[in-house]
Amino acid sequence: MVRGHHDPLLALLASRAGLGETFATEAIGVVLREERLRRAFVDLLARELGMDLGGVTAVRTEVHHDAFGRTDIECQSANGRPLVVVEAKIGAPLSDGQIARYIALQRDEVRDLETGLVLLVPVSLVERVRQQSRRVLASELPPRRVAVISWDQVLDELEAAAGQLPQGVLSFSADLAQLRGLIRVRTRETVAPLGSAAVGPAWESRSEELAELVDFVSARLAAQLGCERGPRVNRKFTFGPARYLEARGPVPRTFFAIGLNTQFAAQGQTPLWLRFNPKTGGGAALAILRPRLRESTYAHLWRSDGRCIWIPISLDPVLRDEALVDDCERQAMGALVALGIGSVTDPEVGSNA
């Protein structure tokens, strides 16, 4: 099906109001009240998981479990047990801990039946999340049935089923068009070329887009590292907006941030930086990281203000959209790998030296 570039009104309004994954999950729950759409959804999961889901009698969203928290979508048996758990992601990263938690939930509540886990993500993240799930579940015995599928797959399946129902502006097809529009708007990495705002004080003229760039890049890094990403932190003194992430080393509880440094930008440098706080890792991390930086290709790039370690992320003035996000992700991962943090899952990741 060929689709134009028009974004539905409700999709734009929901996006501007900050409504994302929970909103989309609840929307799925609404359309799945229709039996044909619910059947199409369960059949898709059964094919992807290679399971017989004939025992599924209900599909529920936003289900709370006392010991395990909330699940996005569950395909339940007649007695309410989660035969399939679906974790739905749009912009927020998927952590290793979330995957492990859902497996533990099913192990605890469904002991005598086969279960499946479905990770529902934007199409651009399918392969990366598939690699992540294999790594996290490599030691699971017996092996778990896990499928990674895209929102496009789900919506294509539901739209085909909705095509057999009455059409018009008040129809399930129209509802799904709104949902597809929301997913498209929320997953689109849109940043116009920065031009003169790529360095120096001119960044302020593009501050809102640069804040979105921080969100885009931090989401990519969280997916690469398999870690949680903190909420956006607004500017405090000369740093922000920023996002905090947990690094895999050099000591437990080592956190770093990616965000905008207004002081460095005012001095004619890039506004986008990685920051390691002196208190991170219980105060022990920076003593390990500094020698690594001095011996790396970042030896002439990193800065210290007497407290924090700062590593620049150069902004190409002519790149735009996903190409710009790709370049920032490559530089950030190159720096983290040089520090011995995380691992490279993308062969293109390198340094910015």
C-alpha cells in the first residue's frame, strides 16, 4: 500500500502532547475489541513465535502484576495467565532487565504451558533488538520462544483484517490510519541541517531541535548498551537538556549523560557532549577512565572542568535526519568503546578522531 506524507491530526496532537508508547498500547487494546482484528493479531504472533495459540481467550493491555510491574499487552488463557507477553516500544529503549523480567513473570505464573515473548519495535530497531534478545536469553534453559516484530507488521496485518469490515471515516480502518500516523510521527528522527548552529553560540537558534537530537541519540545509545535511559533533564547551570544512561563499566553504577553544554558552545565548540560526573561509580570511575582517555584517540579531544570528564560529539552542519543521528551515535559509541564501556554491535561504529 502506498501512503502519502500526510500525518493524521490526532497523531500529531498526541505526539505534541508527549503521548507515545502507553497511548499506542491503549489504542491497540481498543481496536482489538473487534473479534476479527483480535484474531488477526493473535494469528500473527502465533506465526512469528511458531506456537499454537489456540488457548488464548483474551488480549489485554496495561496489565499489572504485583511482583513484576506492568506489561504492555498480554494474550491470556481462560484463567488469565500470560501465554504471550508483548513489550511495545516506540521511542524509549528496551533494557536487558525488561526482557529478563518478562521471562521471570511467565516462569512464575505459567509453569505448565509453553509461553512466548514478543518485542514490538520500530522497523529500524528490529535487527538490533533481535541481537539484544539473543544475548540476554543465551543461557535460558529450556530455550524461550521470542519474536521481534515491527509496528509495520502489526499494522499491516490489522489493516488487512479491517479491510473486510465496513469502511468510511468512522471505521476500524480509519482508526488504524490514526495509529499508524502516531507511530510514524513518534519514530521519525527529523532534524534539519544545523548549518552555523553546529558550533558556537548560534546553537541557541536551534535549541529545540538540538534537545530532540539528544533524545534521538540517547535512545540509540541505550539500545546499543542494553540499558535504561533516564527522563530528559532540563538545563542546570550550563548543562542540559540531557539524558542519563548507565554504562557497563568500569565499575558498577557508572552513569554518563549526553546533552548540551552551553559554556563550551559559547567558546565556539560543539554544543553536544558526553559527561561523566565525579560521583559516578561511587566516585571510583573517573580515576579509571582518565588514563584510558589519555591513551586513546580521544587524548586531544576530551576536557575536564576540574570535576567532570567531557567528550565532544561533533555536529556535521550539512547532515540531516537519521544521517545526523547515525553520525552522532557512531561518535558516542566510539568514545564509549575507547573507554572500555559496552560493546560494538554495529561494524560502522568508530571514533571521531
